Amino acid sequence: MNPTSFYEWKTTNLHLNVLATAWAKQDAFWKVVWDRVKVMVKKAPENGQATEYMRKFIAARFSVNLRNVELLY
């Protein structure tokens, strides 16, 4: 990934470099922080619930099927 960009296309796959925040007041793509886009979700980080909720949020925002959203650590 380009160190100055928060996204990169690899063939037909969009790779986003995300700074994830749980327990936010609202779900939102917030702003670019260095080389990451800040994504905030309302869900609490308990038992992977915030992670799954973030997958659903990203899928909805990009109008893609949930099975096409993978979060890598």
C-alpha cells in the first residue's frame, strides 16, 4: 500500500487502511489520519460485536455483500 494513501485498488479489490473506533456516538467514516481513514461505530467492543458491526457498516456504505468485506489485523 502506498504509505501516503489510505486506500489501494488491487485488481478488483479495494483495500482500506482503517483506524477503527468503537463506542462512538454515531456510525461514520470520519476523516483521514495519516495513512488511515477513521471509521467509527456505535457498538461496544465486546466478544467481537464491534468488529462484525463494522463489517456490516462498511458493506452497507459500499453497497457490497457482507461476505465481500474482510477485516485484516
